[in-house]
Amino acid sequence: MELMEKLAILGDAAKYDVSCSSSGSRRKGKPGELGNAAPAGICHSWAADGRCISLLKVLQTNTCVYNCAYCQNRRDNDLPRAAFTPEELADLTMAFYRRNFIEGLFVSSAVDPDPDSTMERMIRTLDLLRNTHRFHGYIHIKIIPGASPELIHRAGLLADRVSVNIELPSAKSLRLLAPQKTSQAILAPMTQITEGIAERHPALPGRRVIPMRRPGEKYVPAGQTTQMIVGASRENDYQILKLSEGLYRRFAMKRVYFSAYIPVVTDSRLPAVAGPPLLREHRLYQGDWLLRFYGFSADEILDPQNPDFDTDLDPKCCWALRHLDQFPVEVNRAPYEMLLRVPGIGIRSARRIVTARKAQRLSEEHLKKLGVVLKRARHFITCAGAYAGISCDNDDLIRRVLTDPRLPSTVNLRMHEQLSLFQSHPALFDPNPLSRVSGEL
Amino acid sequence: MAVYVYDGEWEGLLTALFHALADAEPPADIQPAAAVQPTFFDTVIRIQSDPDTVTRLAAGIRRRISDKAFHNVLYAYLSEEDDSAMAIYRYLKLGFAIGRTVDRHMADDRVLPVLRMVDRVSFETHRLLGLTRFRQTTDGIYYSSISPDGQVIGLMAPHFAERMADMDWIIHDVKRGLAVLGRNGEWQLVSLPYIEAEFDEEELAYQQAWKAYYKQAAIANRKNPKLRRNYMPVRYWKHLIEDPYRA
């Protein structure tokens, strides 16, 4: 089979994998050899769906002995099958990397005929790249559940990043949709990798002796990630977010990726959906960012009584509306951690505020220049004492202003709009929000 | 009022800035020769770049303001934006008055425009580290063309020099007639108005493979052309090998 034909089949088979990043490793190039790794990662292109292309993302083979319900590569699915030899895949990676198409290789695989021989072929590809071609670019390898601890350890020494797919948000869904994969087979390699990264001696099943790192060897320098499919099973957003939080804490994951379920095969165990639940996926990522960068815990974002994300407002806005007693905050004084909790203030603008306020007292005009989204933020802040939002204690009113594009949120129009709001919704009317704030100052 | 006219080069700009900063009255404008349009009331001052003056101002910025400020001035110059020289003038004027805390004044109109230019130049450099495409010529040299908004070619060079230490390569800024030549981990910036390159069958096959890979990478029921344009503005498409117009 032509190499290009294989690339078409094995690229298509891998494209539903969500992970795209090439970040987390800093590796200098070597004289006379190819490749380096930049800690921030580099995107090389963007496909028509807006997803970035950073790594050559392919399967080693798409021939599979498993029959997972949601997967297009399942055994019973009638589609063209192909496999790269390790030599072919290493050569193709080198050729693409030299042309700066890619930042490196992402290799996953269907299982054929068993986890160990599958992993061995993938590792052979990595070994050729690293040791024969002297390739120092980025490599992400997918661990095949059930592969032996020795092979997982070798993969970790050759790759920058390693991932084990958790596949579905609960063991129950896994039993239903992927009966050949067990949660034990998924969690064991995750644990091994976490402990390997932490340089503890891996507690291995069967107590086999694993060669530990030699001096200078790096083990999974860019860390471990995982991903799960959202919308193919019944879990709510709260369960999924709690699971992600657990994965970050227990396994020190760099990322937990979500992929909105896209029907690629038909199976009576799968839900019938019109299109992928993209808004839900987006909200989960917003929640994920709150966990990783904004100092929130999953229980602050959702709870068993409100287990699903709001469709109209982002999770930080929803949190703020439930906690109006903590607002408004004075941007010239509030600690960085509290600024991060203000809707419309992101990490970049929070950092800018903290720097800029050392030099001058900040007004709303200044915040605009620093990149704050005032449309959202103004209801939750004061700038040198001045409050320019619509209400600091009426969450329904703020919610209306934030979700109804017809209602302006500027100061000048505020009284006028309140009047018209008052006429249509007398219960929402807040007689004089300013006096209450200025009373505090 | 005074309009300082310099040759468009970095040294010329620093010389012009030195004189403008020494003058008690602020200048009406500082412009490269090609862009200057003085009004009837302006006094045009043509600046000859002078190495001693350049060294003096550069050292002064580093010592009396900060290394970071010098970096900011260089990047703002490389942005080649119309008002960059005057923005730098205002930034340095304040910087010399208050010293190393100048960058804290992020919301000040004398500082913000320079910081924005620095951001745009850094961002474009980073973007092009990914978007630059090399084609192997029949001479075995890997050639790429770009036409960036700013003069970022020299900022991109160290990355590729380190990465492609076993290759001969060229990045050609066709908009400015500049090129970086790389070999053995070293690079140099040269003037290169035009170059002719030929490609063989194998090279064309790799280009085809990449085009096909790019096309199939999108998931059909997640199509989002607007999101793609946000990440990869259309002005960068013409130097790619993949074809976003047809994928």
C-alpha cells in the first residue's frame, strides 16, 4: 500500500483524539542534529474546525481486536484498515518536521493483536526517531491499557508526554460501552506514570523489577494527560468535573481533555444525538480552566442540586451571581486571587491590574485599556470607589443584563434602562444601587 | 515644530530619538524618509545616523531605565507601525523621568502603545514559528517565504538555527527583501530581493501528503471557519503549503 494512502487512513482514524498540545518540554537542540522542544508549545496550523494542528497525529494501526461501542475503529466496523511500519512512520515524521509542518509526533494505536505487541511497535517507532534519527522534537504516545509495566516505562523514557484515555466518565459507562477495557487496566498505568514522574519506585503488579532512570534520563518530561468522551453516557456535568478534579489531584495530570460525543458508528447502547454537544464541551473546558488556573474547586462551580452548567452564562459568572455578598471588589485593592474571581477579568488582565495599580489609581477607562471585559466585570467591581454596574445585590437583574443583548449595561443608560425594566419587571427594580456602594466607601 | 526624518534603520531611529529627547520642545513627528509628509509650519530635521550617539542612547536606556525598556524599544521599532517612533519617544521621555518603574504604567498612553507593539511583534514571531513552511529545493536547501506585518525575521532565526542544526535553510521575507540563511546552528541576515527555486517529485509528494493530511484533520460536524480565521488570519495563508481555501 502506498504511504500516502496509509497516511489518509491512519490520520483519519486518529483525528477524533482531542489532545493537540506540544507544550511542557524544554529541550535544547544539539549541534548537527534535528529538533528541539519549546515549553509553551507551538501550533503549526488550524484545521477547518478551528482545532490546532501541532503534532502529526496518527495511529500505528487501525486494525482492532476490541469492539468498543463508540469507536469508529471497532472490530465490527467495515472500513479500510492499514498499519505503518515503525520505519515508515519515523521517516514520515522526520520529513514533516524538516518542513516545519509539525512540532512532532502523536502516536496512538488500535489494539492488534494484543496490548503488548501493539505497544512494542509504537515504541520501536519512538526508538528509531530518538536513537537512529537523533530526533529531539516533541513526542506524545498513547498508552494501550493492559500493556506491561516494562513497556510503559520505556515509552515514558522516549516520549515527552504520555496519555492513558480514561474514555468514559464512570466505570459503569465503561462496562456498558467498552466492555473489553476495565477501569483497573486504565488506572494502573496512570498510577505507574504518576509515580515514575514523582521518582518514587513504581509499585508494580507482580513485583517485577523495572529498570529505574539512569542519571540524565528524563521520564515523561511534559507530564501525563487523559481524555474522556462527553455525551455518550449519562453522567452529569458535576460528576465529570469532580472526576477531572480527582484526576488532577491524584495523578497530577497536566490536562484532562473532553471530547463532545460524535456518532461515528451506530449501536443500540449509544444515544441518538443531532450533533456533538459542543456548548457542553465548551462549558466543561471553562470549568476545567477555573480548576487549573483560577483557584476554584469543583464543588464551588457545581453541586448535586445544580449538577449541570448554565447554557446562557459561563461558570464564573454563575458563581459570582450566587455569591454577590463577596462583591463588588475594589480593583485598586483586591488581592490577585479575588480579581481572578471577577467575571470578565482573566489571568492576563488580573496580572496587568496588579502591576498597573502600583503606578496609578485605576479607573474604568484604565481597565478597558488593560483588556478587562467591562460588559461583564462592571457589575462586580468598583474603580477607585466608583461603581458602574447595574446592581450589586440583585442577581436576577445582573443576569438579565448579561444575557439579554437588547439591554445595554453602560452607566449612562443605566437609570433609563432601570426605568423601563421597572415598568416591565417591577419586582426586579433596585431603587438606588449607587448609594449602597458609596455608603461603604 | 520639528519633524525628525531618519533613514528607516535602527541606528537612524536611535540617533533621531537622541536629538529629539535632547530638545526641550517635543517634536511634531519622527518618521522614516519614505513616509515623511511635513506640513508648511514644520521644520524638517534630517538625521544622519551616528554610531557614538547610538551607543550612548542605548547605554542610557539600559542604565537609567532598564534592559527591559531597551528590549521594548527594539521590538516597537521592529513593529514598523506608522506611529512607532513617536510612541517610543513618549515612552522614553517618561522612562528617563521616572526610571525603571516605567513599565508599571501599563494604562498610561505614553506606555501602553509601546507595550501593545511589543505584544504584537512577540505574538507574530511566535505565530510564524509554527506557520513557516519549508520546501526542499533540488539543491537540498530548505526554503521558506514569509511576508509578516513586522520585521520579525531576525527574532525567528535563533529558534530555527537551534532546531534545524543538520540542515541548510533560508527564511525569506519577500515583503522586505530580507533573508536569514542558516547552517550548522548559525544564521545570518542578508538582503535578498529575489531567488529562484526548483523542487523535485519527492518534495512535491510530501507537499501533497501534507495538503491531504491537513484537509482530513478537520472533523466535518465541527466545522468552524471563523474560529480558524481567528487563530490563523487569512493574510498568513498565501505562504502555507496546505490550502485552507479548499479545506
